[in-house]
Amino acid sequence: MDWRELALCRREDPDLFFPIGAINSGLVLIQTDEAKAVCRRCTVTERCLALALSAEPVEGIWGGTSEGERRAMRRCVSRESRNATENAA
Ligand code: SF4
């Protein structure tokens, strides 16, 4: 079985996971929180997040994270990788 078949968001309005509007507007924040609440109950969160992190850029809420949060995660991994390379040299 494909993990996507277990995705809880399949039972939700897809628009919930793609908030439209100014990043910090009230409606976007509410919608983002509601989408993340679905993700917290989902059993395939890790696989979903891994896919979103590997397929840049991906809009919307994936694996319980927003685009901005995934960007920050990528920067952090990139920085750690660079530090490890510098420390090994
Ligand atoms: S983690 Fe969220 S976006 Fe990913 S499959 Fe589950 S419900 Fe959908």
C-alpha cells in the first residue's frame, strides 16, 4: 500500500493545506493551525515531511510544517553539513 493512501488530509478539504493570503494574517494562521492539527493525528507524517523536504519548493502544509519552517530546516541541515565538512578538514 502506498503511504499516501493513509494520509489523513485525503479526508479534508485540500484548500485547508494551502492557505492563501499574507503570511501572518489571522485567517492564514488559523488555517495553518487547523491543517497542522490534522497532521499531528496522521500516521505518515515523517514520510510526508521527507517528501516535502526532498522536493523543493513545495507549497502548503506538509508533514505538519509550513513552507517557512521547511526552509528553516533546510538551512539548518545545510549549515550543519557545512560545519561538519569544515571540522573534518
Ligand atoms: S502529514 Fe499532514 S499533509 Fe502529510 S499526509 Fe499526513 S495529513 Fe497529509
